[in-house]
Amino acid sequence: MDVVYIAAVLLCAFLTTSLSLPFLIRKLRLGGIVGKDMNKVGNPEVAEMGGLGIVMGAVGALLLAIAMQTFLGFQFKLIEVLAAMLTMMIIALIGTYDDLFSMRQAVKAVLPMAAALPLVAVSAAGSTVVSLPFIGAVDFGIVYVVLLIPLGVTVAANLTNMLAGFNGMEAGMGSVIFATTLVLAFQHGSVEMALISAAMLGALAAFLRFNWYPARVFTGDIGNLSIGAALAVAVILGNLESAGAILVVPYVVDFFIKAKNGFPSTKWWGEIGAKGKLYPLEGKVRGFAQLVMKQYNGVSEQKLVLTFIAMEMLCALAAILLYGKALG
């Protein structure tokens, strides 16, 4: 694997997102595409749908990779990367529609399955064997291709779309996730997984500068859905699905807490108390973030987000310990 080419993809994604976001933020605000920051006094309006910048950075970087293959001899499986890009673009389209027109939750929960069809069509996984912790390799056969791949994309996209809404959370946790998959890709020699990971890591790292407290832009559903979908695509291409499952543990915890409360679409934010600390709204825990607020007995938004990033780092460490290989 050529580190220089992968580094170029990461840098391209970072620069594309960095340069496009100031312009994008202005245009979103002028177009009235804004959302209220519910965890701030006065609920200030912030540019929404900033995830467009993430998608632009990631896809632009992958197009650079294709150009490097065409003109510089960079070797990777082009058909798999094209399938991955198409899946990511379909997810981005779904997220854009949802941000603009508020798609019904039931539809949004299953529609990403259609986005996985390019991966299914080219059998992008390359293998139907999945390595399960403490169990070993299990061959799922055709079930893996026609059922588990679509489910993986759908579940991952929806999970990352649910645990969101706090300045820096989505981009911060996403940066940890794709830094981890990039390390695993290098260790396992998967160029395609490395390309997706590097493109997303560069784009998210750039976006985090604009999304950190106090945020100038939100990811929107287009960004949140794309993070999960790209994770699913990366681990499917690298045949490291179980590592991906470990990386979404915080999101799974949030899912079960919200499932217990009927998947609330409102009142997931914090109630602002003394010194700007956040407490569970109305004293009720409706999601993982509010559970953390309760455990802290009031916490600043920055500390709340850093807590979740730290949780993701622990999951990343577990994934690397279980699935990492010594470089040599």
C-alpha cells in the first residue's frame, strides 16, 4: 500500500472541506437553511446541512484517487471504490431530502437499504466470511451479500444519525472512527478500506473546526447518515465488519435507551442550568447524552462531547486490540 497516495487523499478531503465550508455556510444562512442550537441560551440559529461539505470533501478525494490510478499507476480495485462512492452518494441524497422535507422516520429507517445495492451488485466484500469475537470465522454465504450488507449500511447510517445534536459530537466521534479504520486498513493491507477511511477522516477533521463549540454549522442528516454509511462501506470493503460493530457500541447504547422511550424526535437536548451546565430536559433520560448529563449531575456541552469522544476512543482501542495486526 502506497502511503503517499493515501496521504494525498486525506489531504485533498481536508482541503476541499476546509475551503468549501465558509462559502457553504454563507449560502445556507442566506437560503434560510438553519437549525436552532437547542443547548444554548436563546437557541441561536446555526447553518444546517453542513454535511454537504463532508460529502464534497470525501467524494472529491476519492475522485483524486481515481485520477491517480489513471495517470500515476496507483493500484486499487476501481469497481469496489466506485460502488462505495455510489452508495455514499445515494445516502447523501436521502439525507438531503430528509433535511429539506423531513422524511418519515419509518421510511428513513429502511430506505438506506437501497443505497447498499451497488455493493451487493459487485459483491464488494470479496468474502462472505465474517470474523466474530470469541467465536471465529463464520461463513454466511449468500445471506451475507443479499441481506447482511444492506442491513449493515442501514443500521450504521441510522445509528450515527440518532446520537447527534451537540457541538462537535458527530465530527469528533466520526474522526476517531475513521482514524481507527484507517489504522486497521493499513494493518490488513486493504487499500480500498484505507481510501474510504482517509477520505472521511480528512473531511471530518476539517469539518470539526467549524462544528466545535460554539458551532458555526451543523452536519444535518446528510452528514450524520453519511458517517454511518461510510463506516459500513469501509469495513465491508476491508472484511472487518466485527471491528465496525465494536466502533458503534456507544450508538447502540443510545439506540436502546431511545427505543425504550419510543424513539423521541424532540426533547433529546439538555436543559440549561447554572454556569451553562446541561441537565436532562424535564429530568427525564431519553437518550445516552441525557444519561451522561444525569451521571455528571450537570455537565458543560464541551465536556459532554469530550466524554463521548473518549468513549469512542475506548471502542477504537478495543477494535485495534482484537483485530489489529503487527505491521511488518
